[in-house]
Amino acid sequence: MSLGTAEPKYEPTEVEKVGAHELHEKNVHQSEILVNRDLMSNAFDGENREHETGTWQAVKEHPMACFWAFIFCFTIVMESFDMFLNGNFVALAAFKQKYGVFVEGSGYTIPTKWQSALFQSGQCGAFIGVFLAGPVTNRLGYRWTTILALIFMNATIFISFFADSLAALVIGQAFEGVPWGFFIANSPAYASEVVPLSLRATVTATLQMSWSIGSIIVAAATYGYNNRQDQWAWRVPLALQWIFPTPILILVFLAPESPWWLVRRGRKEQALRSIKRLGRKSTTNAEETLAVIERTVEIEAQMGGAPSLLDLLKGTDLRRTIITCLMYASQNFAGNLIANQATFFFEQAGMSTNFSFQLNLINSCLQFVANGLSWFLGAWFGRRTIYLWGTATNMTLLIVLGICASITQSTSTNYAQACLGVIISFVYAGTLGPITYTVIAETSSVRLRALSTGVGRAAYYIAEIPMIYLASQMLNPTGWNLAGKCGYIWGGTAFVCWVSAYFFLPELKNRSYREVDILFNRRVAARKFKSTVIDVKDNE
């Protein structure tokens, strides 16, 4: 039914009038939807339609929504590129000879403190970026925030490219990290808001695919230049960073803004236009979709008003914040850091430098394949199921890796460790890696999503920064030189992640954002989320 025609309306009660005044004071734009029978009927129909729409049907009806979601997710390729690039630099012969120290029996090696600094500096910058992203996005929207971050990214690459010392390179990485924080905070939030319910797992999983694409480009570039003995062995890969920001910026400029953000700002006409741009005109009932958005935004607005960081620590939002933070942080504890330093890990496992680069390229391509498989897993299985089984599998493989490194070493054990490293990366890229992005995008309330994804990613960096130092210390010949024995440590941390998820991770598959709000507000236990029935007419 059209939104422009005259509708019979309920008369708001005195309580509702007071609520409207309070919302106005909190700078929240109230909708009439909760007191309008026909608009509520549109909301009911819209939500029922989303539940009934299958994955392939949703793709056919919303091809542009999938495209724009992928473009925003692809911004993550820049963080991925740099993270894997630094991991390859410490294994690059020309780079080690230029900036390393000679270690008897191991040749030239980048000292542990500088390895850690290279890996950590970008994450420190990103830590700042994720905290800036929420307030800026709430003010400017996803599009303009991302555009500004891409402009800043273009500028900061100059620092790294012209760096002539490890200190200058570390500074350049720190500045590049700031826009990474904006990208990783906004991408899962935008992607989850522009696609139908049945596609949320698929499109947010492309975040992990962007990581794999970045690693493939880095692996190919460093493999192609690893035999060079001059500065261009690392400067050319650094220069390749410039191929990303400008094309992505143009596409983001052309993208529609999230209709959820527009409704929160009271811009319903623009939200309706965005909805129509995201789906095919012949199949999309834009008015029903708008009614679903308005209803959810209105319910959340009456609970909290204008969003702030402190709201993340209040009431049921505290539980949602903890889940988001734990899920993000857990990415560092179940094999991910082996994948991030794959080339160096292969070298320490006994592979030659050239073969390590070849194996890293194969590893990156296999991760890309695993990401593709995760689309089907996300459609068939629940988020909780995928995370628990993926973590349990990697936990087992990590312990086996430690055992292989503990027995008498030979060519066979070296290859076994390298193969286990590849398999661990594959499992991570197909299960707990991509599904984590889905969970964090779905767990937070719409009102606090821009802030929640930023704070969650900050938790990731808080966990990652010391873990990067620990990973470097475990693998480096100038450190503990554990090689595959690090599997014992990562297997133990993976077990902690599994136990935490078993008790605290709820199942959010096939739940609308309204249903998620209600389940958390009713304080339903995590293991009962899947079986709890929420009526389409429930508002609380």
C-alpha cells in the first residue's frame, strides 16, 4: 500500500505523546508507524516476505544490493594487503639484507622488535580509526565516511612508499592504519543493512574473501620480486597499494546510502529511493521494506534515543557488546596469525625461501576457495554451528601441528608442518573467519551498529597487538624459535574460544533485526535463541 495515501490512524496515548517528546529531545526522528494500522500491516507483510525468501531468490531480486555490499566489503582488501605484505617482507631476502641482522645458522633476519613493530603499527592506527568511525558515521553516513577514509588512505601510502628506514616504514603503516579502522568498522554494518535477511551471511562473508584477495595479490607480487636484490623488491609491492583507493572511491560515491541510516536521520523519502535502487523494481515492494525498517528503528529509538558509546555498556546492549568483542578478538586465537605470517612460518618449518613464497601463493588461493565455500555453509548451517565446528577442527589440527614439531625432525615432518599450516588456514578461511563478520553485524542493535562494530574491532586489535608480538617471538630464530610447536599454544587458546562460544554465542540465522532485539531484551539464553518463537506482531 502506498505511503502517500490517507490512512486511518490510531490516536496516540498520553504515554506515547510523552515518549515522542523525549525522542525529540534525544534527537531521534519519530515515525508514526507504531500507531498506524496500515503501516504496521506493511511491516508484518515485509518481514514475513523476508523470512520466506530463499537465498537464490534474494540474489535475483536484489542484485545491486549484493554488488554495493561487495564494494564496501572490498575496502578491507587494503588492510589485508598491508598485513600480508609485512608478513612477506620479513621473509624477503633483499629486505632482510637491507634492514636485518646476521644470525649464525639463519642468515639475515629482521629483529623480533622490528617485526612486531611492522605488524603492530598499522593495527595501532586502526585502533584509533575504529573509535573515530562510529561517531563520524552516525553524523555523515556510511558513504561519505568511507569516501573520506579512502582519500586519507591515498595520501598515507606516500609515507610507506618513500620510507628509507624501518622507523619511517613503521610510521607510514601507523598512518595507513587509521583508514583501515574506518573500513572494517563500516563494511560489515553497511553490507548487513542493504541486503535481505537470507543474504546477510553470504555478503558479510565476502569480508573474509577480501582478506584472501589481498593475500593473493601480495603473494603473487612478492613471489615475482623475491629474487630481486635491490630496493624495488619491496617498493613495487608497496606501490601496488595505489591500485585500490581511487576506483573504490568512485564506486562508493555512486552507491546508495544505507536506508537504515537514512530512516534514523528522518530522511524517509531518500531511504525509499535507496531501497528501490537496491532491488529490482518489478519484484521489490519498497514500501513494505521501508515499513520494516521504520518499525525496528522506532522500537529501538523508544528504548534509547541518540546513540553514544556509553549506551554499549547499558542494559542488554552490554551483553551484545561483549559478544561482538569476544567474537572479533577470537579471530586471533584459532590459527589466524599462522595464516598472516604464512611465508615466514613455512621458512621456519624447514622450507626453502623460494618454495615458501610458492606455498604462500597456493595457501592464499586455497583460502579464496574456502571463502567461496563459506557462502554455501552460511546458507545451510547456523552461525553458532559453523563457529563451533570450525574452532574445534582447528583446535585439533593445531595440537597435531605441535606434535609434528616435537618429534624427531626430517623432511617428512617439515612437509607435514607446512601442510598442516595450509589446512589450518583453509579451515579458518571457510568457517570461523567469515562467520565472525556475520555474527558481529547481526548481534548489535541497528541504533548502535556503527559504534558496536567499531568497538568490537577495537577489541580485535587489543587482542591482536600483543598476540602479534607473541607470534613473532614464537617463530623468530632470535626469539623462542618454536616453529610448529606454537600449535600447542594456539590450540589452547582455540579451546578457550570454543568453550566461550558454546555458552555465550546465540544462533541468529533467519532472525530479523526486530526479532534479535526482542530476544536480547527478553534475556533469552544463548542456547535457546534458535528454538524461541517470536510473533510477527510482537514489539517487545
